[in-house]
Amino acid sequence: MKVNREDWLLTLQSVQAGIAPREIQEQSTCLVFKEGLVFTYNGEVMCQAKSKLDKKFKGAVKATPLINTL
């Protein structure tokens, strides 16, 4: 599966408002991928967008290292 890096980075940046600066609750510093969507939630703000990854991909990834790598 090929994913355009710039498009994927823009999608991830669009949900950054839901990322906590430090882990307040479980996965609050992560990008959560499930059912073709990417979610972030920091206890107050929840953001979601369509993911560029396969709908079968599920998991949580620390947001800052992934975004900085891309």
C-alpha cells in the first residue's frame, strides 16, 4: 500500500488539537487508528479525520515522534 507522505502528514496535523502535551489519560498523546479513521483525544477535545491507511489497520502510535519523522 502506498501513501503520499505530504497528504498523510496534513491529515495527522489536522487532528493535533486533540493531542495532550503530556499523558493525562491513556493514549492522550497518541494518534489512534481504527476503522479507516484517525482519532486524538486529550480529555477535553476529540478530533477525527479519515485515515490514509487501510481500514484494517488498528493501533495507537505516539503522535510527536511519528509527525516529526514524517
